Amino acid sequence: MIENAGGRPSVVVLGGGYGGHTVAKLLDDVADVTLVDPSDSFLHNLAALRALVEPEWLDRIFLPYERLLARGRFLRDRAVAVDGLQVTLASGTRLEPDYLVLATGSSYPFPAKIDEAASEAAKAKVREAHEALAGSRSVLLIGAGPVGIELAGEIKSTFPDKHVTLADVAPDILAGPFDQALRDELRAQLDKLGVELKLGSPLRELPGTPPATAAPVAVTTEAGDELSADIWFRCFGVTPHTGYLRGSLAESRDAQGHLRVDEHLRVRGHDRVFAIGDMADADRNMAAFARQQGELLAQNLRTLITGEGEMTAYERRPAMILVPLGPEGGAGQLPGHDGIVGPEATAEIKGRAMLVDMSAAHFDVPVSDESAA
């Protein structure tokens, strides 16, 4: 067991993303919380694409973990083996808490996510990519999902003279459980911005040059279209971070690598091990869903710890999404709204401030007037 003050139960949270830092914060007053993450700061990656085109956003989207917990502790470390409640970290530290929360998320290509553990190195990587992008006349984005669409909008909003090509093997943009009206609206806005779509045919191979780097790009689709650019970005490829799991936990993963959880977000077959966010199969991979799972899990763990109240089941969320196209464009689909929401509502809800204040509040970081505008 982790030694705890005043006999409070110990909770270890592996991963400080949207779900992990939320559950850690909400349990800080009732449990002896240890948050483990290899990075020194939480990255509010909902605004990472905005920071690529406007680097002045960088200082607002990296939030130090040391500011998160009033009573608990933050360990800058990484899990290398987890078997049941037994946790081994890269440093050699071993933990065996009363409750374990697995929230290590997923990887995704830069710049939507950044694989640098040190915030200053991550910021430098974004600034370097910004300079490469700013000096390029044409851009190729491969992957027409939410990231590719949003990145196209960010680039054209900041650099309207650049030629942006958005390519995907699918015949339409934005695969998923969304209304066709949303795709049609986003395509109309992309067309108005001057984004060229190349859909419905796979590339014969990916570019030979590294993404996010200024270098000539030339690829050909199976349909015979030749695509060229001065820089390209990979906008596809989610991989859950579950490779450190051992024993029966590893066996609890599905074919895609997600952990199977029950209605209370408990890993199936494990009474005191829970999983939330992108690494679990509770819902689709979205930051909003991870945060909601963190809130519900914190409530359920509080119930287990105090013995007061009843556990609440997590219900899979209906299809929802907001895809900004720069600060003033975009569209979305939200529960409770008839039809789709257009650019004005998208900008008001997300596009202008990129929800920075929601994360900053957990880290006791004031929101600047500029980011809230």
C-alpha cells in the first residue's frame, strides 16, 4: 500500500490527460492521491492546432501539474508494468494503491499531440513547425477527419494565401456517426476558404519527407492524381497507450488495444482498477468524454471511499462534435440541438477561446483576457 496521511485511502492515477487530471483533482480532498505522468505539464491539446498557427497561444495551453493538487502529489514518471494494483514506474518506484485509475490516453501525430515530455521542448517543437509552415506556399494534409479539417481551417484563417490540399481515402470528410448535413456544411466552408479536397482514393505511399518539416512533397493517389506541397502533416492514426499492461489487465484489452470496462468504468475482472478516456472502450475518443468520465469516476470513487450514496453508471454519449475552422468558422452537432450548429455558435462555444478556461480552472491558472475573448 502507499502510505497515506490520516488513514485516507490511496488512489494512484496513471496519466494526467483530460480524464486523469480531472479525477485526481476531484479526489484530492478525500483520498491520498498520486498522479503519475511523464510530462511536466498538462497540454490542453484542444488548442494545439491554434498554437501551431499562432504560437502566442503556447504559454496558455501548457499547465504545470505541480499546480493541480493541494494535498496529493505529482510524480513525473512513467508506468512500465502494471499488473492488477501493482505498478512499476520507469524510475524503479513501485506503488500498490487501494484504487488504481488508468488514464494514459493515446498517441496521435504532431501537432495535435506532442510527444515531448518537457514543456519547453514541446513549445520549441511547435515554434519550429510554425516557422516551417509560415515559410511554405503549399500544404498537404493527409486525413480528413476532425483534425485534418480543423487544421485546414486554422491554416487558411491565418495564412489565406497558402494552398491547402486535404486528402483522404474515404469518399467524404469526417467519418463517424454524424449527420450528412454537418459534412455538407463543413465542405461548403472549406470550399469558401479555398481548401482543395482530394477524396476517395488512397495514396500509393506516404511522403518520404518527415511531416511538419519544410521539404518538397510529391505523392500520387491510386486514381493517378499527383499531389505536391512544400510541407505536409499527418492527420490520422490514434494508438491507445496500453502497452505497459501485464497479466490479466493485458488480457482485458480488445482487438484495438482498448481496455474493456463495465458501466462503472471498472476494468472487467478487477474490483479496484478503473480505466477512462482514450485507452478505455467506454466511448469514442474525445476530450469531452474523457473529462466526463473523470468526473463520474471521481464521484463513484468518493462513494466507495466514504460509503455514502450509490454508484452511477456511465452512459455512452450521443454523437456530438464541434469542428472549428479558425476562430470564426466551423460547424458541429450537439445533443439537444435540432440540426447542426453553424459558425457563429461554434465560434462562441469553442472556436474563439478553444475552451482554455475549462482546463486552466483545474490548475488554478487565471485566464487572460486575450484567451477568453
